[in-house]
Amino acid sequence: MLLKSRVKYIQSLGHKKSRQEAAEFILEGPKLLDECLRADPARINAVYALETWLQDHKALLDQIPSAIVEPVSPEELEKISVLQTPNQVLALAQKPEPSEPPARIDMPVLVLDAIQDPGNLGTLVRTADWFGLTHVVCGHGCADQFNPKVVQSTMGSILRMQVSYTDIGTWIRSLADVPVYATMLEGRNIFTMDPIDRGLILVGNESRGLDPALAALATERVTIPRKGHAESLNAAVAAGVVLAALCGR
Amino acid sequence: MLLKSRVKYIQSLGHKKSRQEAAEFILEGPKLLDECLRADPARINAVYALETWLQDHKALLDQIPSAIVEPVSPEELEKISVLQTPNQVLALAQKPEPSEPPARIDMPVLVLDAIQDPGNLGTLVRTADWFGLTHVVCGHGCADQFNPKVVQSTMGSILRMQVSYTDIGTWIRSLADVPVYATMLEGRNIFTMDPIDRGLILVGNESRGLDPALAALATERVTIPRKGHAESLNAAVAAGVVLAALCGR
């Protein structure tokens, strides 16, 4: 049985401040745990799972002898889960050291101005991973990468990608001679552009778009031409289309 | 003050069955209401808004003389809202008659197998609207288009797009000589394809992908080549990239 204090602690990891103090984050479901075990098993600190799941995954648990492993009831899992439908297992993982934004840009890097929705941020990290990027640089206005909803919607990419937080404007100005592509509602038709092998791809806030001060740092403004009537595209979809055009082909 | 029975009624519209019986759906926030007023003002049956908002929008309310208009307190709005942060105004709109899937395909049509996440479904409808499509055909496994979360994430596109529900397999077999593009993890590189002016673009379930029985109806399987390590793309992002390649250029 899970102690009340433990339940409270795990629930507290839904808040950024608690995650910072504890240096732990939540990941849920067999798939994500499996990704974490493949990427870095030493990172798993604790596993809370239904008895049936534990029985079926003894070999897997042997990989992480130092982790706390506790069976929980479906009711207990419900209490600690952040998912609408809890999925058998919840783990606590050690947060990696905060990473620095790259100081030299010899590859494409996705740069996010103020992506506030955790689902969007996670999807963006996952999309960058699909198209072969290794770095995502976030402005301070972005959701926290270790927010449980971000972690879940990265579908494991959070464990592979370098995600750093910085003052984007200052950072971009510190870089010498780097192409900066700003995704805007008006700019060069993205489908007329050649693939790139280096540079920053800037994507702005879900409703306000890109901060004009950042847009001013762009060497090229790019746009996805609208053929129909929607007022805008979802930020993750827009970034997906731009990454596909610049890095996917 | 909002009657308890009214609060209960509005809350019940979160459920598909109640929406079907009442033939009404919820839309929230000034932007979405504005879209609805531009598209079809007669559809608005009721407006519940903060006093300040009502004061500022008298001219707008003059457009809908037959609608119930009631001031609500922030606490009342919180009770009836489905948003995390209620946004000044909530309206009830008349559901349109269910639309039929098109019987002749002389344009590109997005076809969704079993998109269960309301946010994904709404984003897909919005993306199709951006790229100039007019029809989205959903399998019975999809979320309901009038689910409040779907409505919100379409950002107004729900009011312009024809979204119909049907047994997809039966419908496709009833169509003569139609190109059917199935979005899969393996298939022809989407970036090598020419834009299309007609045909079905099939997108499958978020975790299972496309039903093999539907994939078997494809005249062409298409794929977004993976360059990195993510196991898959989010369904809405994948559809965005495919729609961009086939219909966006």
C-alpha cells in the first residue's frame, strides 16, 4: 500500500517547483517506461505498477535493481496518475542536468518562443525528433519540458532530445552568422525553399505568434500559404510542415 | 443568476447523447462566437457572458435578437465552461443537420479512421480548412465533432467545414474510380509526389495507425520518411505534412 505521504509527493511532481526541488519527473505507461529503460535505465528511481504488470515484467525490473518498486492498486494508480486513463505503470525518473543551448549551429535547431500548451510542446519535441533534429531551444515563456503532460506527449522523445531554456533573443544575438528562419503568417512560401543543413527555425506562441523582437532577428521569414479559410494553423502542425519542408526531404 | 437546472443542462452538453437529444452544442470565447456570428448568426440560441463583455458587445448582440442572453458571474461561467480558463463568454449553438459523405469526389477529402482524441480531431479539421479542403469524413470510431473540446480546437473551422460520419470502408467501396492515399509508416515518400486535385487522404488511429482493411483499399500508400528516432508522428502533425505535400503547394 502506498503511504499517504508518498501519494502526496508524487502528486506534487505535477508542479514545476516541486520537480525542481526533487530533481525527478513522472513518466507513465509501459511504452514510455520501456523507452526510458532503453535510453538510460539508471535514470529510473521508482516504479509504481499494478501487480499484474509487475508479474509480467520481472526481467525488465532486474535491469533496475536500485529502483524502488511498489505494487499499487488501480485506485492508488488513479490517485497518482496524471492521465485520464491510467496505464498500468507510473515511474519516477531522475531529471538530467539542465542543458545549455548550442553555442555553434552546425545543424537545424527548433527554437520555440512561448509554447504554453504542454501537449503542443511535447508534440513539437516529438516532431523535431522524427525529422532528425537533436536540439530544441525554448524561451522562458514555454511550458516546462518535465511537466507530466509534456513528457507524455513527447512519446519518449524527451529522453533523446536536448531541450534547453534560455533568453532566446540574447542567445540568437550571441551566435555568429547563423540563418534564422521565422515561421510567420506572411513570408516566403515554404514550399519554394531548398532543404537546409543548418540554422534556427523559430516558432511562436499559439495565439500571439512570434514575438516581433524575435521576428526582427530573422534572416528569412517563411510561411505556409493558406488555401482555405482557417485563421491559423496549430503551432505543432505548422512546425511539422516547416520542419518537413526544410529538414524532412 | 443562472438557474441550477440551466447549469445542469449546459453541463450535460459535454455528453454526446445529450447533444443529440438537444441538437445544441457549446462554443466558448469571443473569437469562436465571432466566427459563428460571421458564418451563421441564426445558429446561436443562447449567450452566457460576463456583464463587462455584454456591455462591450451590444451591437453584436443586436444581430441575434432571438437568442437568450444572460449575464453570468465568473463563478457561474466556471461551472458551465469546459475550458481550463473560462473566456468571458459561452454560447449554445444549433447543431446543423448531419451531413452525408460526398458521393462524388472531385476534390481532396480528408478521411479519418478512428481519431479518438478530441484535440487531435479538432486540429485535423482546422488543418484541412487551412489547406482548402471542404470535407472531412470520419469513421464511427472518431470523437464527436460537437464535443466541446473538438469545437474549441477547430478554432472556428467546425462552422465552415462539412464533417460527416459513416462506415468508411463501405463508403469508399461505393465510390467509383477514386484515388485513395493511405498515410502509413511504410509507403511512397510523400515528398516525391505531385500535388493532387482530387482523392481521399486516409489517416488512422493515434496509436494503432490505419485499419488494415482500410489500408487495403488504398491505391497508393504514402509515408513521411523518418530521419531521426521518434517512433511515430502525432496524427494531426502527420496529416498536416501530408495535406501540405498533396494539397498545399
